Amino acid sequence: MPQIAIFSNEQLSKTELGNQLRALRLHSLHESSNFAVSVLLEFKVKDRYVYIGGVNVENDENNRLSLHAEQNAIAAARALLGSDAIFTRVFPMGGPKEVGPGKDPRANVFIDLCGHCRQILLPFAAENNKRHMVTINGAISDGKSIQELLPNAFSDKGLKDEKYPHPLPMTLFNSKSKAPFSPLYFFTRDVQPNLDHNDIHSLLQTLLPKLIDPQWETSKIRTCILKINSRYVPGVLMQDAAFLPTTALHAALGFGITSMGLAKLNVQEVHLYGLPNAKLEDNELGAIRRFAQNDVPIHFYTSHGLARSYNLTVYKQEQDKAWLEKYAPMYSVLLSNSKI
Ligand SMILES: [Zn+2]
């Protein structure tokens, strides 16, 4: 079973990179494209190398909500490493799902980062970063930097995001949090203890979202912890200068699918941290329902602690009722004026 994070005192060898990427590809959810992609991002944290993986997670109901492997990997890295999530190298591998290593000529094809992923990776690229494509048979291309792949980029730096106030003080999300464990330590350990609401609240606050500006807010949910197959997995809201956001919930699901694959995937608990009026969108509820075998509990937390709890079906009913109360009068006017 591939691990979402690998720790090493030395850089992984070509063989190790190929093996890990091929193992990760088996976890890809490629229902629209039938193209299985995996990626590894390399980070230097203190004097160790950390490799964090991702796979594509497609959504055949709405492709706009699919995760690319690189997007999935950088969201996982941000959740695990916080502000240390600055990658030095990125290794993509991909091909039709049925292609494994061997004589098939498609196993010798390099696939590159798409434009969407170049944009998403750019704010997290170290100065001397390199992208090396890896074929399914394990050949590795020469390196190019993300900046070379995306010249004249529109970036966070152009927006000078530091000058904008954050809707939640960023001090809520820092390493001085009273969380019992660091995210990197906790979410990558083989055996995790059960957490109570206080532990989860602390961990949710320790996770570091990537925010740009409240004026362009894409979600009031900033961080997420899912319990999947008895393991806790994290996700953070990822905003991008070019409006390519990833919600904390989709990031956590992507983390779970990368690390556990799809076989018997069962979402058991949903924990969400954000503003008091945070809510889940329909597409997020659909994603939970798709991977949950039961009527899962959904817990909302704010900086003060646990604020609201529901079961999925009750939450969906309340959301639908609120939507009808807000919009039904408007629709009834539109309908009564219509000539149809
Ligand atoms: Zn992509």
C-alpha cells in the first residue's frame, strides 16, 4: 500500500520514485477520463526529504469539482506541512488506466502538468524547483521549473496577499496551537488514537489553509478532518490567485483516496472548522454521501469550539428548507409572470 508521505534522509532513487508513483496510480479515481495519474512532490523539511503524493479524483457528475493529482498532492502537503509546503521537485506520471509497466508503448510516454496545475503549484514552488516527468516504465525527463512552464504568470505575488486582512486572525492557525500532535506527525502515523472533540478542534486550528482575500471568499469552511476507514485525514481550503479553489472537504477526501484507495472507502465522521455561518454546498454533501455507508455525523467548529452537530440527512433537509425560504418567493414571482 503506498503511503501519502514518505520520509527519507536522502533523495529517493529513480527506482523508488517509479515504484511509488506506480503504486499511487492504483488509487486514482478516473471515472471520466480513464486516465490514471499520480504525482509526488518533494520537500526539504529541516534536513530530511519528505515526499507527498496525490492522485486524480474525478467526479463524473461535475468535472469542475474533480481534483487533479497535483492539486490533490499540494493540498495534502499544505495540510501536513503548513508554511513549509514549498516543494523542490515535482514528478508526474500518467496514462490510460489499463497501462502498466511493460511493452505497451504508452508506458514510455511522458505526461506533463496541465495549465491548471502549473498555476496551482506556482505559489508553492521553491526558487530552484524542477518538474521531472516520469513514464510508467520509470524513465525520468530533464527538469524544467514551474516558472519556465508558466511564463508571465498571474500570481499571488501580483496580488500582494499579505496586505489584505484575513477574516480569521492567522494566529489561529499556527504551530503554537495547543494541538496534541503536529499534523505531519499525527496524520501520517500508522496507528492513530481516537480523538475527542477538543482534540479535533485543536487539530483543525493547527491546519493552515491557503487564503487570499475575504472579498473573494470561496468558502467559509477553512479546515476539515474526516474520519475514513477509522483513520483521520485532513484537508484545508486552498485559494488561488486565478480562482482555482479546492474546498477543505474535497482536499480531505482527496487525501483519503490517495492514501487508502477506493476499495471499501467509508467516510464515518465529518469535522469542519470555519466561520460561525459556514455551510456545506450541495456538491460537498453529494461527495460525502457518495463515500459514506451510513448517515454520518457532521460537526461544525468555530474558534470557540464545537458549535453545531447534525446527521447528513437532517443537515440536507435543513439546507433545502433554508434555500426554499430564501428563494421560493422569488421563483414563484418568476413563474407567475412566465407565459409558459
Ligand atoms: Zn492538472
